[in-house]
Amino acid sequence: MPETYIPFVAPAGGEGPILYQKSPAVRKRLKRGLPCYPAVLAEEVGKAGGQGALAQGSCLALCAALRERGVKADLVYIDPPFASGVDYSGQIHLRPVPGQSPLPGASFAHKFYGDIWDRGEYLDWMYENLLAIKGILKDTGSIYVHLDWHIGHYVKVLLDEIFGAENFQREIIWRIGWVSGFKSAGNNWVRNHDTIFYYTMGPKATFHKAYLPYPDGYVRRDGKPPKGKGIPLEDTWNCSEGDRLDSIQIQSFSGEKAGYATQKPQALLRRIISASSNPGDLVCDLFGGSGVTAAAAHSLGRRFVHGDVNPRSLQTARDRLVAQGAAFDIWRLEEDGPVREPGHQVTLHREGKRVRVARFFSPQVAEQVTARNARAKKNPLPLDPSGLDCLEYVSLDCTSAQGPWHSAREVVIDRRGLATLDGKATRARWDGTLAGPKRPLRVKLRDILGRESIWTLD
């Protein structure tokens, strides 16, 4: 249960011709306020405080936590569910066991999140979220809401009501990229863009006009060379050779891909952040996904808050930021009470500064593999008796045996069995061990589904 409630701010209202007819349940929740839940500091990465925070929790709970602490954002970007009517799944890959060769194609399908909504319920949910976000924005702040054709123009009605139709700035059309395959097969105009609605809190919002470089040989109409900063960027993006901003999904060899079907490229977020914030400003993404916004903000010298209800989102964002050398805290809002242990069964051996993982069993992975094998007609997927094929992350804490986690040394094992040590990729296979700079006090283990457990060493 929440400890207390914080009042919602008032919508702008205004003279728009359409106001959303909220359900009685939403009206009741709006009157009650934003729920505040206990916040637990789960981990400190780098120096205390750092540049930002990752937080596990819903958008409403995160906004309440920020309001309670008096934190205001300069820029909010959200890429919420699109009400697309589909469930998004991906392949979970078993890891090679140290000393053994990996099984080719050893993976199973796993549902990451659902995006099937009743339209009214979605709009009620989005209205509450947008009103909560308004309460954490500075008077000079901006919000970018990234959607597509499924629900986008219904949400614009909500944005007009909440932020004021007079504060609507642009409808940005982001062309996804080149077209091929099934997208071009339908007997219709080929859909090839997302929509980003850009609103400000008022007339004094931060904005830096963006320009594209002049192409080689560019001259003015009078034949003279240009003297300006470049070609002013329009509200249609990725629509010319001089403005390449393709979707990451069609970039076959992009190193940014983190397994999220709806992941956006960092270049898109860097454009938004550069235009609507200054160095040192706070940038928030409360539907953070794979952590692209936080990574782009850090690379541009901004502070960041990444929020998501899914712990896997925080893990993905954390690993990305560690690779960038960022310093940040990780918080967990206990909306559903204390986190339940995943029930891992583990055998560990400490040899001085080194820890060897001898056995690791994840009942959740075993359950999914068993179900996958029951559905498959042939080629059952085996699990190794050691269980190390279900392990993707090991971290050592040499600072304390309790309290927030402090990673002194960590390894992420990819699908090929290659080790990324402290955020730096290697070409070495993980050998089942990890050594700390001094005697480890506890070990954190993460299975390939993202469930984590912590083990204190005697």
C-alpha cells in the first residue's frame, strides 16, 4: 500500500473543442492523488549521487517520488506502449557452459511485454500518466511523446487538454527508413513513419534550433556560397540524404541493439535532447525501455532519470551506462511490496579474491524450457546439469555484506559465451570465475530471464 498521496497538478484546460471524457474510476483516482511508495536504494554505481538514477516503478509512482523530493525535469521524452494490439516477444539464448562448445540456436521465445488495450482504458491510463508528468516539469520544460498511427491522434487530444493547445509546438514526422519486404506488399500506401508530439510548458521553454550541414557544392539561388549555420532542420526527419536517421530495426549491423523490438536509435534522442535542454539539465524517460534516453543524455553531459516497471529494463540500461562509464544510483519503488527472491539454487566457491560459480539453477528458466520442449515436435532444448547455461551476469561486492550493492568487479556473458568485464567487451570466453580487487563479501547472479539473487559469502 502507498504511504501517502500527492495531489495531481491541474490540467491546462483551455478552449479546445474536444475534452476527453474520463471514466468515473479515473476521476476518483485523480481526486485521490499520486500514490507514494517506499523507495529502496538498491545499488550505487560509481561516485555517490552520480549523474542520474534508474528507478523501477510505474510512471505514476516515479512522478510521485520525484515530486516528494522536489525534483523537476527540464525535458521529458516518453516512448510508451503504442496500443498496437500485439504482444512483443524475443528469443532468450542459453549461454555456453565454460569449457564446452555452445549449442547452435539454443534459444526459446519469451514474452517481454504486452501492448493489447481497450482504447478507453488506454486513454484513461495515458491521461493519468501525462498529468503526472506535467507535475514534474519546470516552467521552461518540454515533453516529447513518441507514438504512431494506432493511438497517436487520440493522445494529442489529451496533450492539448493537459498542457494547453497553445503550448503545442510541432507534430514531428520521423521516417523510419527504407522500405522492403512485407511492408511494401500491401495494396495501400506504405506506412513508414512514427509521430512525435512536442509540447512546452510555456513560451520560455529551452530550444536550440538545429541545422543540417550544407552538402558539398551547395550554393544559394544567386549562385553564391552559403553564409549561414546550415540548412534549418524541419519537422520531417530522415527524409533526405543529408538527414540520415534510420530506425535501428533496419540497421542490420548496429551495435546498439539490445533485444527490444521497439528500441529507438541514440541519434534520435541526441537530436531531441540537444534541441530542448542544456548541459547539466535533467532529462527523464519514464517508459525507459532499453535505456537509450539515459545513454544519450549522459553522452551529452545531461543528468538523467530512467524509469520502467520491468526490472529487465533497468538491467539493460545499467549495463549500457556502465559501458559508458556513467555514475548513477538504482532505486526500487515497492509498489508490490518487497521483491521476491527467484529461488535460484547456487553453489559458490571462494578462493581468496576469486569466486567460482560451480552450479546455478533457475526454476523460472527450467519451467520455460520445459514448456518450450512440450510444444516442440522435435529437437528438444537441453539444459546443462551445471545450470551455467542459464547464467548471464555475475557481480562481486567487496564493500559491504548488506545495504546498497557496490559492484567491485562484474562480468556479463553474451550468447557466444564471450565476457564483458566491467563494461568492456573482450574476446575471451568466460571460465566460470570472477576475481575481485580484494576479498568479496557477496555475489549477485542474474539468470537469462533477468531475475537476480544475492548471496553472502562466509
